[in-house]
Amino acid sequence: MHCPFCRHPDSRVIDSRTSDDGLSIRRRRQCPECGGRFTTTETASLAVIKRSGVSEPFSRDKVITGVRKACQGRPVTEADLAVLAQRVEEAIRQTGVSQLDTNEIGLAILGPLRELDEVAFLRFASVYQAFDSLEDFESAIGELRADREKAAAEDR
């Protein structure tokens, strides 16, 4: 780590702490040359392997953009989308893998989106899972109804 003050190529870690979200580490460093102190934040990188085989960094913004289309006209706020993207990233990080394909991201989106808005879930699932008939929609709606009835029975 280069010192931001004198560009010395080395620094010494004085203190390390996990960030509030638990996804990064905050390190307080000191330059042995000039004595300047500075803070760095370290995160583990996630790589997404696209269908074409190209690898790119994971982006919460891309998750939000994809889900936003399914949420058009629904009572879903930007804050809701940001929380959903954070939940998706946390779920992906908990798997412990550093490279994943787009299919795995789609699967990670389905659960939180279902909890957020069932209509948006059906829209997203219809594209993501390539629904091609009314039976596909009926099956998905049947699963939603069964889960809703099961949850209502557990609440009684």
C-alpha cells in the first residue's frame, strides 16, 4: 500500500476493524517514512461469469437495474431495491465462492424479490426461468398460493 502523502511503497497496519456491514475490513495504517496516517478499506472481490464466458466484477447496481424492470408500476421504492441488492450480495458472499455465474445471481434474487413483491417476482421469474406457457405461470402462482396458505396456517 503506497502512502498517499509521500508515495512510500510500504505502510504498517496500526488497527483493523470489520465494517458495520461485515463485508469489508477497515485498516488504519501509518507510513514508516513520513509518519502520516491513513485509512484503507478492503473487500473481497466477487467475479461474475457471463454466459459468453466473460468475467466482470459483481455490481449491486446491475442487480437493481434488472429487478427495477420487474418492479415497474409496483409499490417498490429505490430503498427497497437497494436493500434487496444488499441481501443478494450478502447471500452470494455467504456461499464462500469468489466466482459465480449469472444463473446463480438470478437464483439469489428470486427469494428476496418474492418477499418484496409477488407480482414483480412473477415478472422476473417469467423472464429468468423462460416461462413459455400459461401452465408455467399457473404453476408459479400455485406455489405462491400454497406458501401463503402454509404461512397463514403457521400464524394461527
